[in-house]
Amino acid sequence: MIFPAISTKNLTIEDANATIEKNGVNFNRPLLLSDINLSIDSISIDSLITNAFAVDLLSRTQLSARDFIMATPDSLYDFKIGSLLYNGRKNIASLKEVELSPYYNRRFFQKHIKYQQDWLDMDIPLVEIINPDFGPIGISE
């Protein structure tokens, strides 16, 4: 299927919320992201979307969002991001209030969780990623 070419000077989404529900993801709890703001300058899409197009599109993208929470695959922790900001012009991603919060207290964890004895409770105020590698999600130069 070929879709028509689409062009616009700016795409803006303000104050959006997203909920993703999929069986087998996040232990069947919805993934939530709130206060999403997205701005992309000068979009021109034709029927041939390539990696070069995706890299160029990211360079013109500004994205911010808040309150991301996802369970870890072992269901022992919640991974939380208080807010995120991606500046495509500078190619910097900033994550604020990054937390790894255990579901269980230390005593219960060490007594009942036999396959992992390390109990973690982590809070990082700011993580900045300069020139993030989007290759693992299929976007590379």
C-alpha cells in the first residue's frame, strides 16, 4: 500500500496523554505518559520512509512528557521517569527524577525472593544523554 505524500511546516501536539495497553507488556497494566508536548518542524513524508528520513526527523523534534512508570520484567520494581525532554536540535535527552522503586521492603525481599538477593532503591535527580543511539529502535544513520 502506498500512501500519498504529506508535507507541513510544523506538527504540534500539546498537553496530550497516552495510554498503551497490550497483553504481556508491563504485566497487563497500562503504560501511561502524561503532559506530552511534541513539536516537529518542516515535515515532508513520501511513500519511501528511510533511516535517513527518521534521523533527519529526530533532528527537528522537540518532545517533553511526564510521569512514565513501567514494571521491570521480573516484577520486583517499578521504573519511573518524572519528566523527559528530548531536544533534537542539540540531540540531548534529559530524564529527571529517575527512580527504581521496589515493590517489597528490604526484609521481605531478602527473605522471600531467593533468586535475587540484592535489594535496590534508586533515585537519580537528572540523567542527560548526549547523542543518544536510536539504533536499537531501528533508527540509525
